[in-house]
Amino acid sequence: MTRRLPVAAAVLALVLGACTTGSSNEVEVFSWWTAGGEADGLEAMLDVFSEEYPDYEFVNAAVAGGAGTEARAQLATRLSQDDPPSSWQGHAGQELIGTYVAADQIESLNFLYDEEEWRDVMPEGLIDLISEDGEIYSVPVNIHRANVMWFIPENLEGWGVEAPTTWEEFLTVAEELDSQGVTPLAMGFQWTSMHLFETILLGSLGADAYNALWDGSGDWSSAEVADAIATFDAVLDYTNEDASTIEWDAAAQLVVDGEAAFQIMGDWAEGYLKSKELDPETGFGWAPAPGTDGMFQFLSDSFVLPKDAKNRDGAVAWLKIAGSQAGQDAFNPVKGSIPARSDGDRSLYDAYLTSAMDDWAADTVVGSLTHGVVANDAWKAEIDTALGLFLSDRDPDAFQTALAEACTAEGACS
Ligand code: GAL
């Protein structure tokens, strides 16, 4: 007895010690960056963090699933159990404001914007998208472009085709590719078809009419939306048969392997292609998604500070790195995005990314649906349900009616 008590006490002290040390030092960052390129980008930013804050232990709580499909579901469960990570990835725009701010789950970051003088270096329009009632709620790390078409130039040459600039041209090229046994367009899980659809909507309607769909002044029942749906329907016929069972990076790999010719995907695909040792221009090529030249359909990944954050100081330290020039210039060249800050070091960015910087400055900028900018989660979920039905029944009229109803149901359209 007398000998066992001290041992038990020592074990208890050890366990308690481990718990206290663990929880006070750990900075648990939640994201969905697990694929080639995006995981490497996170790693690069983490190196900057670890160098600046060696006493914190970074816990990478990334959950696989492009566009956050799986991660966001798991995050919602954790938040409902009052178990937030130290910080999580959220898209600037309605995803942030309509979900986390609406549910009062995150802190205002005005204090950090003052301290770090971020108002001077982050675009005003972007700050507006992450603000409500004068409070700024997240730290954007990047700007991604959604409306990009990716391909391997050498493969196109071998098949004797060129990258199409309109969907009409695509359908002609697709026939040719199809006759050679090549899948014209690589697609993946349902979210990638929403991604495709939003670029077709933009290309068909143009920037103003596309924007109008989201602010309630547009008409989801219009002939122009019907045309976009008809194009989407025709394009879907030229996608891979296993689309519904593969992730975006596996779809990108079909292009790399020469099984498919094109992919419409955000520029995290460039991070993936570079992770496969392909170089911009020589190894892979890109073009605006058909019909969207001069338009930049954007989204931005940002990080938040939860209310009652686990290790709040550590979380703030992470946010400082995410918003810093050093953090962004380590992350973005690998991730395939451009810095949210306006003072990134251009010399660190490759031919694709510098072209994206130029386009971001010159093009008409609109927001992405799939990646949280233009519609809140409830509205997006209704669109997603309608899209799921359309992918199986391919009934364009029913799809358009459901889209119009979704806008009304969410109060955006009267
Ligand atoms: C987007 C996100 C990107 C990238 C992509 C694929 O929603 O903004 O950073 O991770 O999903 O997972």
C-alpha cells in the first residue's frame, strides 16, 4: 500500500502534466487541405509559423474532401459539441457571414487588423466580404480563381486539338476527342459539377447578369439561364463515367495521364500539377473557362478565431502568420493561389500565378458559388439538392424551376 500510493500519484501527475502541457501549447488548425499542392502549401506556411513560434505545437486537423464537403460537416458537429479547434478555414463571403458570424461562433478581429495594420494591405472589397457591422471576422490567406480550364499542351497537340474559347467550340473539340477514345472533360464528385456549372453560368450570362442572380435582381427563370443549363447538359455528356466517384485531384490526374483532355477547376489544380513535377507552360497549360475571358471568378480561403478558442494566444499567433507577408508568400506559390495581401513578392510566383495576379488586377471580378462567396449555406444546399436531381434525371426544366424556387425560398428573390 505505502509503496503504491506515490506511484499512483506520480502517474496521475504525469497524466495531468501531459494534458496541461498539450492543451496549452497545441494550436489545432482545421482545414481541408490534404491533396497534392494544397497540403504542401499548408506545410510551407506551417514552417513559417514554427520558426516564429517554436513553443507552440501545431496540430494539423485537415480532413480530406475538396471544397470542404467532409471537413465542414465534421466542423459543424464539433461546434455543436462546443469543441472548436483553435482556428478553422472558411471562405470569405456568405459562407463566413451567413454561417459562423450568424451563429455567433467567431470573434471580431478588428484588434488584429489594427495591430498588424492589415487594412493597408488587404483589398477593401475583400474586407467588406468578411465584415458585418464594422467588425472584420477572418484573415484571408489567398485569392483563388475558379474559372480556369487546365490541360497538357503536348497531349492536345498529339490529339490535334486546341483549347476551346467557347462552349460551342468545346462541343466540336469534344466530338473529335471522343472519336479518339479520349474523355473530353474530367469531372469528379458532385461539388465539382457545381463548380463547372457556375463557370458555365458566368460564361453564358456575363458578369453583370451572373451577379444579378445572387443579389436578387436577376431572373432565374430567364431564357439566358435556360441556355446555360442546356449547355451544362450538353457538356456533361462528355465527362468521365466515374465522375461521381472520384475527387478533384483524381480528375486532374486523368488529365495528367492523358485519359482526359481538360478539367475545369480552381487554381489549386495548378498546385496539384506542380506537385506532379509539371511546369507551367511547358508541362501544363491553362485558359479561362470557355466564355469567361476577362472575368475572374474568385474565392478566398480565410481563417477565423473561434469564441472560447482552445489556446486563444496560439490561435492568434497562427492568424498573424496567415495574414503576414512571409506566411502568404510561403503558402501561395505552392498552393496555386495569389496572396490576399497586395504586397506579395511577385518574383516568387510562377508564370501561371503572375498571370493570375495580372488578371485579378485587370478583370471583372465576380464571386464563386461552390466556394462560399455569393450564397449562404442554406441557399447553396438547396441548389446542391436540385443539382443532384439534375445529374440523375437530366431534366433541364425541373432544374431551372428548382433553382428559381431556391432563390425565392432563401429570400433573395421576391
Ligand atoms: C476550395 C478551397 C481551396 C481548395 C479546394 C479543393 O474550397 O478554397 O483552397 O482546397 O477547395 O479542396
